[in-house]
Amino acid sequence: MKSKKILSIIIAVVMAASVFAALPATASARQALEYKTGKKSYSENGVTYVKLTVKLPKLTAKTKAAKKINTYFTKLKNKYKKEAKRLVSSAKSDYKDNPEYFNSYSITLKAKLMYNKNGVYSFKIVNGTYTGGAHPNSFVKGVNFSSKTGGKLSVSKLTKYSPSALKSKIIKATCKKIDKNPKLFYNDAKTTVRNTKLNSFNCILKGDYLYVVYQTYELAPYAAGPIKVKIKL
């Protein structure tokens, strides 16, 4: 009986270890990351001229790499704070000209961790600016860091492909997308892609793919929105 109890305990321990081993790697990634949200309004005499909304990640690990990446986002936040302050004078001028139709200017800055594998942190940064007019302007940017050093990684360092092979894959995938609906794109869209240097492409890692994101107006008019293609890692 005693030996059976010991065997049962051993089996239970092994099963528990198997369960923990099967937990997704993203669980630890989530624990090592938190998001900081902040809002600020620039107002005078009851009128809000500019609104700033920020949601940025912060790595909680006590490493030099984490500190370096966090510093990047702190500087980015401060940059957009300055931009919000700079827009106040323009907003005041608009309000003075058309107080009845004035809408507050706004700036949003948000970043999200999309990939944390193979020594790479890949973040998607979205910023939007509204300064009157028919619609806001929005931009999507990928920024990639080494999880070992905290340094930025160029596009050529993000996949197993050689620089020339990766550039060829990006051109092929983008041209294929253009060919599906050529009327949606500018006439010189393919030329723009071919003339873009590899490390100038805007790339984000997610899952098993490298996503290349072209900004609004880069390859097509505003109505098309950002253009996205993906490359298998």
C-alpha cells in the first residue's frame, strides 16, 4: 500500500509538471509587460483646444535591455506631449475664426507588443492626429528591438532570409496585392515599392509572419487606408 501511495504522488507531480510545461509562452510575456495609459486636455476658459491620449507598454524586467526599450517609449511620449502643446495655438486660431463649428484637436499614441520570440520584441505603434477637416490622419509603425540588448533591429535582421531574398519577397507580395485591384493604387505604386530600400520598409512581426505596412497615401489614396502584406517567416 505504501509503495502505491508513493507511486501515486510521483504520477501527480509528473502530471502537474506537464500541465505547467504546456502553458503558452505568452503567459510569461504578459507578466513581464504592463501598459500605462494617460490623458491630458489643454483647455482655457472652458474651451478644450487639444486632447492627448497615450497608451504605451512598459517592460517590468530589471534588465538593461528593458530599461533601454522603456526609455524609447518615454521619449516617444514626451515628443507627442510637445506636439500637443504646439498645436494649441493653431487650435485657438481655428476656434476664434469658427467657434460654432470648432472641434477639439486630438492626438492619440498607442503601442502594443505583437511578438516576443527568438530574441525579438516587435511593437505596433499607432498614432492619430485630428486638426480639423473631414478626417483624422493615422499612421501605423513597426518598431523592433533585440530582447538581449534593447537595441533597435533593422528589417534585414528580422527573418532567416538574406537581404536580397527578403526584398524580393516583399516586392512580389506587394505587387501581387496591387494586381488584384490595380485601380485602387497609384500608377507608380510598384515602382515605389521596388525603389524602397529594404531597411526603409515598415515592418511588424506577428505569429509566423512578417507584416509590411504601407502608410496611407504611400501607395494609394486615403480611401484605401494602410496597405498590408505578409511574408512567411
